[in-house]
Amino acid sequence: MTTKTETPKKPRGRRPAASITEKIAETEKLLASLREQARREERENLDKNRKAISDLFKSERLDTIDVEVWRNVVPQLKALVGLAASSESEQPAAEKSAPVREKPVEQPA
């Protein structure tokens, strides 16, 4: 009446063990992925922090202060927030040329 079709039985159990080199390759891929994720998260956090600082400066109208004044008080600000004073070889703010405002920008109240 009904005929049974025999299907080849698949072996049960575990898959063949991965070689050590395969495990190393998988782990290296995972490590690279995690490092990229960490870099992305760090970059996003830095961007959020920069935006928050910019918004704070604008709300307190600190963005109207001349850049030369900021250059003079940056060492004091760093000391105030607990950052070590920068070395002589590390002067990114002094090296960069920013447009200097002649007078503060007027913002509507």
C-alpha cells in the first residue's frame, strides 16, 4: 500500500571539531569587530560631548569671547578641571589659526 522511501540518515552528534587555526581566525575576526565597535562608540561619545560643550558655550554666550582671550586662559581652565598642563611639544590650539573676531557677535535675547 504505502511505500516508505528510505532517506539516507544523517549522522547525529557534534560537527567535526574546528582546527586551532580556524578558531584563531574566528577569534581575530571577532576581536577586529569589537575594536571597530569600540572606536565607533568612542567617536560617537566624543561627538556628543563636543556638541554639548558647544551648546553650553552658546547658551552662556561664551562663544562671543575673542579667541586670543581663550588662548590665554586655556592653561587655567585645564588646571581648574584637573587636566595636566600640556607639554611644549603639544600645542594644537596655538598652532591652529582661527578667525579672530574684532568684536563679539550680538545675539538676540
